[in-house]
Amino acid sequence: MSSYAERLSKCYGWPMKIHARGYDAYLVDIQPLLEGQVCPLYRWPGGDGVADDQELKQPAENFHQLQAILKENPNALDDRCDLFKAQPSEWYKELALYAMECIAVARGPEYFTACRHDADGQAAHHVTKAIFEEQDVFDPYGDWQFICAAAALLPWYVKRYTKQRSYSPRQKRMRNFGIVQ
């Protein structure tokens, strides 16, 4: 026997689970509208709410498949950029932060306070370059929350784009003498 939500999903063609507003949401009920029309109610962590037509096109399974690709290879954000650029802007932002998190988790964000010349540094370089230079899905420079979240994961690599890079003591001395800008 199927649940009420499963019957609603089958009857109206709505997905059982969507990923929108930064969370997975689960179909729980319908909201009656005028003239016998209805729209889906989904349960988000903050409570139930109506999902709009765009959100209904964002099944959570698709989002989690993209996350799995990035978990296996964070460079996929750059290597398979067409796949990721085709996603809604909110998904792209979340996935970009997730790719950075996958890189940072191995060594911790403190490892990335300076330029690294190893495989992790190359991954950090390619992912941040894809986000700050190559994609046209959203404006990372205009999203302060995104920049703060990204800088917490890969500080040096993000700050080189935002001109807030932290300098080593040697670089600071050289900068004071006009040797480094």
C-alpha cells in the first residue's frame, strides 16, 4: 500500500523529494487554491511550504548525484563544467562550496592559507578559477555570504580573487618595500 505522499506524487506528477532553498524537502500534502486547483506542500527543515514551478523541476536525486560526482573528484566542477553550469544558480553555488569542502576536508582549511604546489593545491586552483573566472551562472563577487563561506574553506585561493589574500611575513616585508604588490 502506498503512502498519502506517494499517491499525491503519482496523481499530480510531483517529485517525492526536491532540493531547493538549500535543503531537501519532502512532499507532505496539497494546498487547495481557487477553482479546484491545488499545489504541492513540501516539508523543509523550517516547516511546510508551497513549492513553486521551478522548485518542482529540482528533484533531490539529481542534486545528490552531482554531489557524488564532486565527492569522487572535486575537479569535476571544472572538468565537467557544462554539466554543472546547466544547473540552477542556487544549486551551482551549493555544489561549488561542496567541491571546495571536498578539497579542504582532507587537510583542513588551515592548510590552504598559502599557495600549495601539490595535487590538493592544483585542485583548489582549478575549482576556484572555475568559480571566479569561468562560470557565468552567478556573480560570486556580488555574494558576500558565498565569499565568506568559500574563504573559510580555501582561504588563499579565494582571497586571491577577492584581493584579501593573506601574506606571509616575508611577503609583507617585501610589500612594505614595494617589491611585491
